[in-house]
Amino acid sequence: MADHQLVGWKRVLWRLIARKPLEQILHEGRRTQMKRVLGRLDLIAVGIGAIIGTGIFVLTGVAAAENAGPAVIVSFIIGGVISGLSAFSYSELSSMVPISGSAFTYTYATMGELMAWIIGWDLILEYLVGAATVAVGWSSYVVSFFSDVFGVEFTRKTTQAPVLWDSSALAFKVNHGSYINIPAMFISLAVTLLLVLGIRQAAWVNRAIVCIKLVVVLLFIFGACKFVDRDNYQPFVPAREGNSFGVKGVFKGTQRVFFAYIGFDAVSTAAQEARDPQRDLPWGICLSLGICTALYIAVAVVLCGIVSYRELRGQASPLVYALTFHDHTRWLRILIELGAICGLSSVILIMLMAQPRIFFTMARDGLFPRIFGRLHRRFRTPFVPTLVSGLVCAVLAGVLPVDILGDMTSVGTLLAFILVNIGVIIMRFTHAHVERGFKVPGGPFLIPVPGALIALVVLVLSDGPTIYRLFIWLAVGLVVYALYGYRHSRIGNPERWSAEDIAYFQDEGM
């Protein structure tokens, strides 16, 4: 039924479920003006660069102290399984639809415009808020590094957020004596500048940083394992205390450390800059996740073994803090701090690379202002969304604590995982004959269904306030969609898009 033949609520309903033709998506992807410079190793490095960061250097201690105790090891295993299931689904869709829009584009092709908008808006929580979370962790390690190496003590007035999150009372409280986190804001802006200059430069920096942080993580595992005391693993699952510990605490710990696995999906946002996306994206997604999962579990085992989990409460640099309980660890602490600083930098880099590319794709579909969809004439990067994302990230990192940011990012990612798994099922029936560089093994149900269901369970077990914030964020997004996206969508309002409007993007792929 043609759009102009529809009236009233039927027209609105058709608009909300209108899907973007897969042929159009693939055509735009093939004709991209972005520079295709990323090979298979680059994409694996992008995944590792995005995954190993705050989750391992910061949130491991937070989840052990406040949620699961030593059973945070199990939380990491569950998180790895959940992520692995979804990684298969991301691999299939990214090899089938190699577009920078990632889950947004997959959803647009399978479930229609409204769901695509919801997931696109939701991805802001994953990437933009995620980058802010990591920037806060980066700041903590920079402060520790200068203290240990140079004896320089930074004032908390300019290195901590003005508010804290009390997970027991489920409420904010004032962080007296703290006003703004300047180091976190600095790294956000510095990374933004690098990303504006070009993807080739960013990829080179990321490869170097990934090598450094892999070495540092291995140094912690093998250097600290001699301090492990088995008594620190008892009780492995501490008794329930309010909203913490017990079996529920293990799953709440999963929801928190799940943030550690965020990043493998960011590989898919580099699709239009990959030399052979259909073959290389699945490698980048799956191999980077597998390597990082093994390292995460090993770090959690060692960390909970060298110090009691209760000692880790309130520590933004848990690996370094745990080593202070043992003699002759100064140089190991310094190396870990240096590695963490480098490692967290690469996570911010990848998160702030991914977010603008989501904005870029949404703008080209008319759901965001069109200025977000234009490439820089010289650098061929989406410079406007990159600058906006960096500035917003800097503000969030400057005023909010790491745990509240991490929780918001996790629930946003879980929602994306649910829809991507569902998208694989739909695509197997609606586009069964479209070429795929990778297929989820076991058919359309064996992996995607449990992947979606487990992600849903972990999402439901999140703290009430975290869920409320997610719904509030999505409600705000629906208002934005009603006021702008619905009125300017290319699929729903083709008559509004003249040749001059399309030429604005300076991209023959349009």
C-alpha cells in the first residue's frame, strides 16, 4: 500500500514499522566515501582496544566489593557466555549488512523505523556514556600514577565527581570537597581531536596501545598470582546483605561487569572503513571477545585471591590498591597504572569512534540533523558528530561517578543485544538468500533465542533506578523522534528529500 493512500492512524502505524530496504542499505555501504584502511588485525585490535578497559581495571573491584564477593569470577563467566551468544549474532549481521550503523541499521532492516530509532537512541548509552565511564577510570589511574612515580598528589577538588552513588541506599549523595574531574574531561577532548584527524591515525595509535595493555594484564596475572591466599575466596558466595551478595548478587555482579565486555560490537561500526568487511568483521568480533574473556576470568581469580573482596569497596583502581597489601610490588603497581592509562585511552578512543558513526548513519536516514551526516572534506571523518560526542562525553565524565555511568551503559548494551539476536532470526526468514560472510551455527534459534533471553534476564535484574533511568532515557528519545525524526525520515518522507538535500552529503553512495 502506498504511503499517500494511507490516512490517519494507519499511516502513522505504517511509518513506525516501515523497514529500510536491504538493497538500499547495501548500495550505500558499497559506495561509501570513507577511507577503507582497516584490515583483519586492525579490527581485532579495535575489539580488544574497546573491551579491555574500565571493566577489568576498575569495575572488577567494584562488583566484587558491592555485589558478588569472590563469586565475581562466576559473574565474569556468565557475562562472557552472554556476550559470546550475542557476538555470533553480531558477526552474522555485520557480515551481511556491513554498515557503520551497527545495531541501528540491522534493526531498521528487520523491525522498522521506530525500533531502529529506539536502539539508535539506546546506543548512546553504550558508546557515549560508556566513553565517559572509562574517562573517569582513566582519571583515577592517572592520579595514582603521578602519586606513585613522582610523589605528586592531585587535589580531589579537580579529580573527582561532585556526587557519588550509594548502591545500598540506591541514591545519590554529595561528594564533599570535590567539584569536577578535569583529567577525565582532558582525555575525552584529546581523543576527540585524534578521531577528527582520521581513522588511519586512530587505528595506528590503537594498535600500539593494545600491545601495551595486553602485556600489562599478563604481568598482573603472572606477577601477582604468587600472593594468592585461598582464604580470601571464603565465603565464595557471601550471604545476602540487603541488595548485595547471595545468588542474586552474582547476577547483579554480572550486570555490572557486563560493562567489561562492551566493545566487541563496536567493531561493526567500522564496517565502512574495513577493507573486506564481510570476511574480517566476524573475525574481529569473535576473536577479540574470546581473548578478552579469558583474560578477564584470570584477572578476577587473581584479584580476589590476593586481597579480601571487602577491602576493594570504593576503590577506583582495585588492581593497584590490592597490590599495596603486599611487599615489593611498587614497580608492578607502576606498570599496571601505566598500562591502565594506555588501555583506558584506547577504550575511550573506540567508544568515541563508534558513537559518531551511529549519529552519522542516523543523520543520513533523516533521523538526526543532516549536518551530523557529512564527512570532513580532507580527513573523510564524520567530524561534527565526533566533536559533539566528545564534548558531551567530557561533561558527563567531569560530573558523574564511575559506577552510575557503568550501570547505565550496561543496560543500554543489553537492550541492543536483545534486538540484534532477534534480528538474526528475522533475517533468516525474510532475507534467507542474501550472502553472509558468517552464519550463526545451529540455525536461527539455537543461539539467538537463549542469547536474547539471558540478556533480558540480566536486564530485568538490574537495580530499579537503573531501569527507571533507561526508560526515562528512551522516553526522551521518543519525544525527540516525534518532534524531529518522524518528520524528516528519508523512508517515511521521501518527498522532503530533494536532489539538493542528498547532494549536501557529498557522497555518491546516497
